[in-house]
Amino acid sequence: MPILGVHIMQLLDLNNVTTKYGDMTAIRDVSLSVAEGHIISIVGSNGAGKTTLLNTISGVLPSAGGTITFAGKEIGHLPPHKIVEEGIIQVPEGRLLFPDMTVLENLELGAFNRRSRKEIPALLKAVYNYFPKLEDRADQLAGTLSGGEQQMVAIGRGLMARPKLLMMDEPSLGLSPLVVKTVFETISKIKSDGITVLLVEQNVLQSLMISDDVYVLENGSIILNGQGRELLNDPRVREAYLGI
């Protein structure tokens, strides 16, 4: 956790990153920085390129240009499993659990990398502290859980990998307002425990309220960047994304 008066390191830096699908440019010259211990949000409308950007950082999609640096190391050329070992963990949109496996088995799969394999009991305890309900559901098949409970498992699985950077793709999508509130409270707790979060989220209002910095992505390009609560008062953001 950052301490007042201590320099905060830029954990992740993207410099002019471009990603293409064939001849179509999905991400164009995107530059952004993620400071250690912060929550950074990427907001934008459907099709803006938010998920593509996360998939480029995690190595699922190759970049067509620019550099991606994590903890001072250039990672743009690394395959996804090596990027996971560096400490970048992605909680995917739609949760993508294994429905015929138990909650416990899904969580344990998150600790498959070398950094976390030997610490499964301690990591499970930490996850259950965030989501006590999952301890009660440990032997239940993941596919029988409610949407909110499945999202808890997805976030918990990400935490089991001991992330230095936790990237979350639309964690509140399709959830009830009460569960959405719980999800955002949990994200704030994760930050307070010293884990850096890069958040992609359509719930712009909630994102702005908990984020240290926000990048607005439109048609694959960053069009606006600022502190979360500052952008709450930006007329462009209020009109385009908050309907005010």
C-alpha cells in the first residue's frame, strides 16, 4: 500500500499501442499509465475498444505497434502465460467459469502459476475474507450459482493468482443494483489491500467515483484523461456517458 511521501511507481505504461483485426485498426496509438496501488478505469461506449485493449495488454491479442512496459520490463512480445507469471491477471467479461467444476476447484485453478501455487491455503483464506459466501458454496458447482455469486468466483479466481495488476472487464455487467454495489465496494477493498486495478466498465458513474484516474476511449483512441471525480463534472462526460 502506498505511503504518503513515498514515490508511487508507474506499474504499467502503454506507449502508442496499436492493435488490428486484419486490416481493421481496433486500437490506435493508445498511451496510458497505471500507477502502483491505484484504480484506473477505461470507460467508453460499446465497440470503443476497451476489451481489445485489455486483451492486448494480457497478450491474448498481439499489438501491431507501440510498447507495453510492466514494472520496468517490456512485455509486448510475451505470450499470455508469461504475462500472467509477471503478475498481470485478467478477470474476463462474462466470467468464463468452468460450470461443471466446484467453486473451490474454480478458485484453485487461479493459483496455477508458479507465484501462487504453494500458497493456496492462504490465498483461499484471503478470497473468503472478500467473499464469505464462497466459503459456504465451496463444494457447489459453479454453474448453479447466481450471476452475482459467479462474479465473486471470477474475481476470487483472479485474486488466487496473486496479481500485481488485476484487470477487470465489465465486472458489474448484468448484475442487480445491490450486487453491483458489492462489486464496487470489493474493488475499493482490493485497492486498499495494495493491489493495483485496471477496470473496464460500462457503469461510468460508479467507475468515476472509485477511480484515481480515468481514460475515455472512443473509436479505439483515448479522447480524454483525468482524475475520476474531476471527470464527474466534465460536461462532455456528463452528456455522453451519464445522460446529464
